[in-house]
Amino acid sequence: MQPLRITTVQLALSVAAMAQTNPFVFFPQDPERQTITAASFVGRPDLANAAEALMEIDEAYFQGIGDANGPDRLFGVYHWIADEKLSTVETYDLVIRNGLPTGGPDMSAGAELIRISNLTSPPSPSQQRGTWIMNEGFGLQGGLLVNYVNGPQTTPKYYVGVDLPANPLWPATDGHALFRADLLNANTGATVGENHRAGAPDPTWAGIANGQSFSTPWTYILGPVVTSPNLHIGGVDPTSNRLGAPGANLSMNGLFPDVSNNPRSDGITVRITDNIAPQGLVFLGASLGFQPPVFEWRLQGILIGHSHIGRQPISLDISALNNGEYDYSVALPGTVPTWMIGQSLVFQGIVWDTGITLAEWTNAQVVLF
């Protein structure tokens, strides 16, 4: 674990290339559009030991990430490297794997959906500490297809990650870590980070190849690269400084808000982002819990993906993206009644690219009150 001290910033991919994809990152802030102030530390899943830093994608919380009319279509992995010494090239793997029926990642070789080995950070003459922003593709025609709707899958969870080799030099003199936001119960002394309600589960894992994997109490700037638009739910707690800046916490605070009124009563926002149709029209809806996935065959070739909020969802808004982003306030702080505790709402949207007359569903995400 290292405090966040950025002295050099390097960009690993051009702006033009970034505009062709949509990284799905579960983190308090949008790393493509907001200044990151919520990173508690830069760290590794198991300190200096070899381990996979894994983001858990659980169908109980998210459905339809990268939905390509059935399967989730993943094109790569987006992550921020924190390098203690930029002149030293760091080596790592990218991996996506299935989960165990009992929970957690399946670390067997057969559970690997893909592994890209022996990748390296870009070369640099700098001897300073700094950051590489990595948007790395798999090089697969049509992407990696996982988690079919109403089709074959092993568990309702899969894991997206970066496999870090052991590095005894970290953090004293050299080594590779990831940006993270610590949960309130991480007990690391973090003053910024996540701001969920009490009892929320860990969202990430340390995958151990020849040992016992364990969950980790933080989120990473890490996630799969898709081409469909993304939806995130934010929690707004005006009594907290955990975000380090004004705004909504777009990860654990949105998934697990505190509306107990004892003393918090969080507000709720929705954020939709799309680099591919940055001025597209937005249709936002909701439902009480996830609904069985619906594909509108009448709109085949016009609308891509499935509705997870039913054929007649609660209609919330029709608007437009502004340079790839759209925000909608669902409830201001102090307005969610306590009788909502124990209930769930699911939000999902459509982004319509009017220039090519093609629309795509965003992922759907639940809020668990």
C-alpha cells in the first residue's frame, strides 16, 4: 500500500483510439472525464506477492455489460498502472476468468476465458514515479464473448483482472501497483475512497494461483473494454468528504446507499457515458428489480442488446449526451423514504446514434436500498 503521489502522467493510447471504446470501470469517479480525487492509495492485491487483481462482475448487480444481442462482448482491459520507477518496464498479464459455484474466482487454468501474457508497461527515460493509463485490446475479431443471456454459463459471476508477478522491490524502490479506492471497513486509515453503507460486501478479489484467494475491500480503476454505452449509479452523501470533491460516488455508494436517516440519507444519480456516440439521444428507464431479459426482434438491426427492465419500464427521461456524458438526478439527499430500505430499483438506458440510426442498450444496474 502506498499513498497517492503522482509526479508524472503518461498516456498510453491516443485520444482517437480511446474514442472507439467504452471502459466499464466500477470506481467512485469516472477516470475518463473526472479528475481522480477518490483514490485512497495505489496498491497491489497481495502486497509484494504474486496475485491477480480481479474486478468481480456479478449478475446480481450488473447485467448486459457489452451486450451484443446475447453475450457480453469484451474487447480488452482498461487499467491505471502506478509505477514506482517509470524507467523500469513492468511485466504483467491480463486475464478474464469464471467464478466458483461457491463464490470467488475459479483459479484453475480451465476457468480462464482469456489470458494475454507478458505484457509490459511503455518504456520511459524518467526515473520518477508516475502513471500509465492502459486501454489494451485482446486482438480478437469480434471480441471475447461471455455470459450468454439464457444460454451457457458456469456461474453468475466472472472476473476481469491484471495478474501481477511477485516484486520484492515494491514499494520501496520499484514495482507496479493499481489505483484503488478503499471501503470504509478496509481499516487502512484512508480519508478518501468508497462511501457505502455498513455491511456492503467486498467488490474485488486477490486471485492466488497456488493458494487461497481472498476478497479485497477496495475498488480499482480497472474494468473490461466494451463498445456499448455504460450506466453507473451514484450515491450522494453531502455529509461526507470521502470523494475528495463535489459530486456523486459512482460505485459502492450508488450500489449500496445509506438511506437510514441515522444520520445519512443519501441521494441517487444515474450517469450514462458513451465515447462512440458522444452526442447521442438518451432514453432512461427503471424497474422494481431486474426483469427477465427482453430482445425486441422487431428492432433487429436498429436496437442492440436486451432490456433488463421489462417491455414497459418506468420512463424517467429523454435527453442527449453532452460530449459523451449524461447525468440524471433520481433523488436528492434526504428525500428517499426509509420504507425503501430492503427494496431495489434497476436502471437502464438506450443511447441512439442518430447519425447512423443505431441504438444500443446500456448495461443495467441495481440500487440496493
